[in-house]
Amino acid sequence: MTKPKVKVVVLGGTITMMPTAEGGIQPSVRGEDLVAAVPGLSDVADIDVATPFLKPGSSLSFEDLAEVYRVVRDALDHGAAGAVVVQGTDTIDETAFVLDLLHAGSQPLVVTGAMRGAAAAGADGPANLLAAVTLAASGTPDLGACVVLNDEIHAARFVAKGHTALPSAFVSPGFGPIGHVIEGRARVPLMPRRVDAGLAGTSPPMGRVAIIKIALGDDGSLIGAALGAGYSGLVVEAMGAGHVPMAVLDAVTEAASRIPVILATRVPGGPVYRETYGFPGSERDLIARGLVPAGLLPPTKARILLSFLIAGGASAQRISQVFAAYG
């Protein structure tokens, strides 16, 4: 039987890192060598590899991801059953969400990496790459972008990095994985409903959006500083279900009168509330002042979505509608 075609795009990250003479590990293993080192990978799919660059996940840019998606889109348009993006785990939760917003096709788009360097004892890169290619080759439709590590399949909009060291680092707070790769087969019993943000197939520039984390005793000075720095949007990473100290209210009200401001929470699981608490600085109060609830999106992903919407010229009403769909 003809094997499915899978495009693998290697960007760097821990999975490609080897020890250096100067100390520490750095990206050095190119995509062709990475793929060749995985036992049984060639039995799963006919793989075409691209290595546009090698850099840590923390140094990836929106421009990098736009180029990566063009490469992926071209492969999918020319018959690939799916695609795999290999990168550093520092930003997988964010890059996967960017790709999920852009991905217009029904084929699987899988992002993977590793928690241990290529030369480490028990390196997890080969197993993660095999599992990712297995899902991509399965042709499972309408998954959007997924993250696959530790044989777990996570939806892009839910996944988060929950540990700095363990191979089981990736989690989906409040939900868990949507599937697993077991016995050489991708099993996806939970199909999340895809949200149409109107961005699929596009590659707009990104608006400048800041994240301001609110902490005990905060006075809102950083919000004023963000306005002064010319940011075009703001994500307030609030406490609990979407609450801020009363001392922050003047600053956040001023910000919401001038630019779009999204109300997110620093709590890993659960949505921002809309109508439970009524004290000054509560979610009801902040929404009345013009803030838009982030729904289930964490601050980093709310920033990405708002950046796209601002760059596309979305109205305040459209911004509210799109974020409501993620609630």
C-alpha cells in the first residue's frame, strides 16, 4: 500500500540540541538527521523534511510562523496527509495556537518537540516525533492544530506547559488530552469544536499587545506604562475569576477607553467569569468598564488572538464576538 505523505518542518529546540565545547546544549541536529534517527518512522509515512532554520523556541517570531505555515500549506495543498512542526517546547503552546488560527485545511497539523536534548539518556525526541508523524499520517480530519508529546494529543487552544523538566510536561488544564498514540495508532475519542475566528488561510501582521500581570498590592502603574509605550492592545492577567485591586481601576478604565483590553486570569484552569461577583474590581465591574472576557483562553493565547484581530482591523464588536466564541 502507498504510504501517506507527511511534511516535517524542523525549527530547532531541545529536540535538536547537542552539547557544545562552550558548555550547555544548542540547536545543531538538522531535520534530515533527526528523522533518520527515529526507528520505524519510515514505515509510518513518506516523509519530506524541511529545516528553514535552527533556533530555540523562545526566539521564534510571528514572522517565522507565517513562513512556516506557508511551507505547511503548500505541502497540504499538494497531497500531504498532514504536517508536523518540530520546535522548542518553551513556546509550543503559543505557536500551536497561532497555527490553529491560520490552519484552513482539514488535515492534521501537529506540533512536537522534546524535554531532553538529543544526546541525553532517555531522550524523548524520537518517540515524540514518531507519535506526531503517526497522528499526521492518520489523516484524522478537522482537528486543527495539535500538540503531541509523551504519546498524548492536546488541542492547541487548551495545551500548556506545566513543568520545566519532565517528559510529561504538557497538560491541558481543566480538560486533559483529547487522545493518545498507542500501539502505533492515533486514537482521538474527543473532538473539540473548532472556533472560526475568521483568520484561517490568512497571514496578517501582528498588532502590539502587552500582557500585564496583576499581583497583590498592584497600583496599575504598568498599565499606564503600556499605554505610554504605544501598545495597540492589552491583556490584563487578573486574579481568580477575573478580579483586580481597586487601586488598579483608574488605570484599567483609562486603558479600555483608548484601546482594546482583554480580561484574562492567571489561574491555569477555568474561564473568566462574567456575572457572579459585583464588588469594585470584580469581573462584572471590569466588563462594565469596557474589558472583554478572554473566556477559556490563557493570557498568552488571548494576546495572540487580539494581536491578529487588531492587525486585521477588527471592530470592538467583532473582538467581543470572537472572544465570546472561546468561552
